[in-house]
Amino acid sequence: MQNGNVHLAEKNLKRILSEHPNNADALSLLGIIFIHQKKFKKGKDLIQSSLRIIPNQPQAILNLGLAFYQENNFDQALNYFNNAIDLKPDYEEAFYCKGLCLQKKDMVDDAIASFKISILKNPFYMDPIINLGYQFFEIRQYNLAVSTFSKGLNIQPNNTEILNMIGNSYNELGEYDKAVIYLDKSLLVNPMQEEAFIALGHSLMCQNNLLQSLKLYNNALKINPSNVLALNNRANVYHLLGQNENGIIDLDRAIKIDKLFSNLYNTYGNILTSLGRFNEALEKYNQSIDIKKSSEGFQNRGVLFYKQEKYDEALKDLNAAILINPKYPDALNSRGVLYKDLGKCFLALKDFRKALRLTPSDSDGLSNIADLYAKLRRLDKAYAFHKRAIKENDNPATANYSVTRARYNFGVFSLALQDFSDKTWEYYSNRKSIEFFKNSILSSTLELEKTKALWDGSPCGTLLIFGEQGLGDQIIAMSLLQELKNKCNNVIYFSSKKIIKLFERSFKEVTFVAYNEPFNLESIKNIPYNFFAASWDIGKFFRSNILDFKKQPNSFLRSDEEKTKLLKADLQKKDKKICGLSWLSKAPHIGNYKSIKLSELIPILNIQKLNFVNLQYGDVENEIADFVALNNIHINLYKDIDKYEDIDSLASLIDACDFVVTTSNLTAHIAGGLGKETYLLVPYSSGKIWYWHENDFRSIWYPSVKIFRQGSDFSWRSAILSIAKNLEETL
């Protein structure tokens, strides 16, 4: 029987019983054979017959328990395992079987205790060691899983199952370099393990070694072309490589193989979300959740709702993800970000700290806490967490997106604190890889760095500059252009077509070229140049400390003089100064923080010696009409000027004003660039752009701009009253 010849053993046992029907051992052994053949009733009857002859046989009682276990009658099985232990307190096999039974009953703590006793009784008993390791892995206690599996590895150093599980545990802990060691060893023992290739591919993907990861998934698929997990993970790598179409091909293929594998729809949804195909992504996430209500599915759909600013739906899904898995750091971080945006800072911090306890070195988690402290203006704590986020992950060779984001965040934070060191500018250069700027001209410059020379600040012949981000950023970076022209013989500047006319008038020595979004590198292939740079990258060469701002010009933009004169003449009224007004920002995600209602400006609008003109772009005519009708205050509209598309005419309208009162939007930048006296309303924390810095009351970038900051209670009233007082004193 021990040699596997079950048929012969059964024949011999039946012969023995025909001669000696009360042979207890033969009855018990034949019962075991029937149990293995899934003839449970026959097997149990024979073992019970054996026990009637010799009542207290621990082995027979254990076997009877195993029969009930295999019938899924776990309560009855547990009774027999306990009986066996009562008869034989050192019976390691009974404690192991008891642990298996308790696992089935979801009595996890008791199962763990039983496995531990079995191992204590016999430290070389592999079955409880392996099952205990799996149990720790299942309940996400990965450090305990590693230590348990390591005991088994000491007994069987080449056990590939154990090597793989240690590698998987280190993957879950985010210790990918350690995972690689064990998975490599497992593949040396047996190079035909698709599961090991998949796990190792994951390790390398998380270390940003994408091409090697891709090779490993290819190896797994050579062994088994229908492995849906390998197809799913390879689709993830393709996504990270920007080869989304290849990823979609893999997912479509995998779904044909197993349409009920929920992770496929999660990965599909992630790819579609990155492509901006939100409705299709939502459909995929819904399919995933319909198949399996997993924490990952709810987390992904919650993040999608967040991106769409559907905050109630997002919170509901993130709550569901955390209810399923309370130790899911991604969901905790996502809910924390949502709470932060909703102004629920205490709840946000609570979630961020829970996530950080689970993954202490996670760059995203550390950055989230840093951002929250910055929002609360706890700048010392914000700085410490930003610093920690990059210090613990500051190896460019293994940088992933989270680390890149942490470096970018620290760069932004440091610039806001007026740290203009080379290191700060270097961190800020990570913006090119941030998801927010994906598909923008910035990501094109990152691609260009592979083949063309990035400007290093040395004198050069022709420099190609890419104006980046919004129109406001493109304007403020132009303040560096006068100094730049002293270093380069020729400057070619790619900028938004909306603002080209204004730039051409202001910088006649520069060649301006309009670009369209999405930008295509093919559009510059026939332009001769020596070096290139994104517009903010030149900041490190001309703004290395606060003293460099003494070179800052009072103005650098030039409006159309004739148009400006005509507008000023039309607006001019005796004994009244012209005051331009702008109060809204349409910037994605942060526009609401920077915006106010027109009615909130009434302390300024009640000043009799001012003639007001609307500088606000967008559909605001109804808001203005309602306000004017209610308050009997006249505001000049100039409907014939498209304040969103016709930036050149907007600049003339701004230049025709004596003062400008505005929130942080394009108007502020045009007014600052023109040198127009400007009263700028800046948010307390969320929505405040770094170049408005922290405590300045006059902009270091635009000397004509006075800064009035929102109160710590997030009320604009004190700032608006201060502007009104300043204006009255000026008049």
C-alpha cells in the first residue's frame, strides 16, 4: 500500500479479513483505502468496526475524522480529531488535521494555534509548516508568512513551492529585491514554472524593469499560452510602457479564455481610464464587480468616480473596498485623498496613517500625508514627510511612478518655500512623468531627451523652448526670456496659438511657433536647433536664489497700443479709476479652490470712485446681470472681446485698466506681465500655485502684483476687505 499498489493492498486485506474478520488493523486499513476511493460510507463503517473491537485507536479515530472532513462535515471531523488528541496528546498529525478543519470553519486564530502545536511537536513536519505559511499569507501577515516558510526552507532548501511563496510574500511587502532572490533560485531548481515566471515578472515590473518583466511574462506564456494571469500582467506592463493597444489585445485574448476572471476587467478599466475613455472604463469595472465583489474592483471604480468629480459615488465605492479589506493601503490612500479634497482633514489623516502603517516606505502614502500637512499649513511636518518620501526611495535606477510623484511633489513644495537650489529644480523636472501632464507637450520633451541634447545652461547657437502647462505658466516663465537671450544666439519658442500674437509683440527677437494639442514631435523634425528645454527647466539657470529676482523686470508683455488706447478712452470717466475684475478659475481639480462669487466682491464694488470692467472669461453674463439688477452697480462687459480665445484683445482690455482685482487665473498673469497694478486673491492652501509662495505680500515674479491671502478659515472676506481698504487709500 505504501508503494501505491492500492489494488493489491485491498485484495490482500480482504483476504486477511475473510480468514480473520475481527482483525482490527485490517478493518482500519481497508477503511482508509475506501475513503481514498471516496467510498466514504464503506470506509467509515469499516473503521468504526475496528474501533468496536479496539476502542481507543488514535490512528483509526484520526482516519474516521478525515472521512468526515472529506465529506465537508467539519464539525463531526473536529470531534474525532479532538478525540485522537485526547488519547495521544503528542499526536502532531491530529493537530495538523484539526488545523485544516478549523481553517474550513473560518476559525483562523484557532487554526494557526493548532498548526503551531503540530510544528512544536514535530519541527520537521512539512505539511503544517506549509499550511501555516499559506494561512499567514492569506490573512496578509506577510512577514509571518516569510518566517514560517523559511523554516520549511531550512528542511528542504530546494522546495520550489516554498521558494515561490517566500518570493510572493516579499512581493506583497514591496521588498522586490528580496523577492527576486527567492524566485530566481526557484527557477534555477525548475526552469519550467509559469507561476514563478509570473511572480518574478511582477517583482521586476514594480522595480520599473519593464522590458525584463515583459520577457518573463513571455516565458510564462511559452509554457502555457492560455495562462490568463500572465496575459493580465503582461497587459499591465504594456500599459506602463505606453503600448496600450498591445495590452488590450492581451486582455481580449484572456477574456475569451476565462471571461469570469475579474482582474482582467480591472486591468482593462485601468488602461481605458488612462486613455480618457471613462464610460468604457466604468463598464469594465462594473463587469469586474459583477463577477467578484473585490476590494480592487471597488477601489478602481472609486478612483474613476473621483476623477469624474462624482465624490458621493467615489466615497461609497472606497468604503466598500475598505470594508472587504480593511488593510488595503491603496483604498485607504484614495479615500484619504477624497476626504482631503472634501475638507475632512482629520478623516484624511486617519486613513493616510493607517495606509502608512501597512506600507511604511510607500512614496504615495508619505506624499499624501505631506500634502495634507501643507493644506493645513503645518509646513514643518509637510517638509519632513516630503523629505522622507524621497529619502527612502531616492534611487533613480529603480524609480517607479510613486517615487517620481514624490520627487515632483517635493520640488513643488520646495519652490513654494523659495528654495531655488539645483536639487529643487531637479526634483521639479519630474513633472514631465506625472500622469496629470501625460499626453501634453511635457511628455513629448521627455521622449525627445532620448535623441536630442537637453540644454545645460551653456552659451549656444539655437535653443528650442517648449512653453508648458497652462497659459499662466507660459506667461510667468517668459519673465526669464530677457536673460536667456543673452546666452543664446537664437531662440525658437513653441507656445499655445492663443497667446502667440501677444508674445510676438513683446519679444521681437524670438521666433514663436504655435503648437496644437496633442503635440506631435513630427512637427519639429525640419527645424534646425542645437539644444532644447521645457520652459520651466531654464529656471535653474537664472533663478538659483531669492537675490536673482532683483533682475526681474517690472513688465515684459506689450499690449496692442492702439487697441488699448481705444478701450481706455471708451472706459474713461471723470473722477473714476478703471478697475478690472476677474473671479473664476476653470483649472481642472483646483479651479473651485481659486474661485469666488462675484457677490463676494461687493466691498470693492461699492467703492464709488471706480469704474468696473469684466475681465472674466466664460459664461458669466447671467451672474453679472443678476448681480447688477440686485445691487444697481454697473459693470462694463465688452461682449465683443472673446476673453477665452482672443488673449491679445484681453491683454489690451487689462492694460486699459488702472487696477485689476483678480483671483489666481490667466488674468493675474497677463496683468502681472504687463506691469499692471494688481490685487491678487490667493487660496489659503488647496489651489495655491507654488509661484505665489507662502508669506509674500508682493509677488517676486510680478513686482506689480500685491497678494492677499485667504484666511485659515477658508473665508475670503478679510482679504477682500483688505483690498477694498487699499484701493480706497490709493484713490
